[in-house]
Amino acid sequence: MRLTDLVGIDEAGRGALAGELFIAACLLREEILGIKDSKALSTKKRELLFKEIRAKSSYLILTFSPTQIDNFGLSWCLKNALLIIKAHFKKAEFLYDGNTAYKVDGIKTLVKADSKVMQVAAASILAKVSRDRLMSNFNESYDEKFGTKLARYDFSKHKGYGSKAHLEAIKKFGLSEIHRKSFHLKMLEKNLFD
């Protein structure tokens, strides 16, 4: 298979308690040195690769809001992302990081594909950098958009994941407009209100 025949797909924010779910698809036009799973790279290296990947690929980055996640569920969001990606990239093969393609025909899966396949690693970088930037921006641009003080949750540090500091902030301030309320009901209720 040629480099330009495979679309790699990965997501960021799947297990987060707050913020959007980002799904990226990447069709590289040329090899890029230094690409590996986004979690194995420093922030600085991810940012540099993000810029290079965008210049040397065809890509698509999709987002689903906390409200969509709460109303329809993660599986619905991921399945719809895969359908959109498949419709966007014609005449390509698709490889999604993980073990399920949510019954979308033509999408192959591979566990830890983000650490094994360059195109999937590139997609993981696109998704993670895009999401991390958004979460960091909540610390600075919250007042006009939401009318509440999102900076007190310190999303720039934990990016909405369930760190100890984030859980403590939720205990102290409650849930914000960008928290996933369905995750609260399923994952946090016992911990927060004992």
C-alpha cells in the first residue's frame, strides 16, 4: 500500500470529563520524520509536527460538543465521525485506532495503531493539539462566551480529564457549561457526594 492510500483516524478527549471530543483523519502526501503517538511527544514537538502534518497532508478534524455527547453518547459521535470521514475521503483505505469501527463498513481497526502506523499517529497529533489548544483557551476566553469563571477549573493543565485537581475543582465549584453531565452521573456521583 502506498503512503497516500491510507487514511489514519484517531480521537482525543474520549475519556475527558469536560470539553469537546475531537476526531481527526489524515491522508499523508509524504513521509514526515519524528511522527509517533501524540501522547509520546512533548507539547513543543507536537506543535511543530502539527504544522508540518497540516502542510503535507489532506486532513479532516471533527468535533462533537459536550451536549452532543450527553444527548447521543460517545458511540453515536464516533460512528458519525467515521461516516463523515469515509464520505470525505474517496477511494482510500481507512485505519482507526482501537478495536471497534462502530459497524461502519470499510473501516479497519488496530489496537495501538497510533504507535504503529504513521498516518494514525499523524491523526492523533492533529486531534490532540486541536483539543489541547481549545481547552487551554477556556482559561482566557470564558467570561464573554459562558459568563462563568472556567479558569478556576484550570483546564489548561489537565485538559478536562479526571485528574485529582480537576475532581477537587468540580467538588468545590460544581459542573460548568462545558462539563459532560452524563459522565458526571455515571462516573463522579459517588466520589463527589459521599
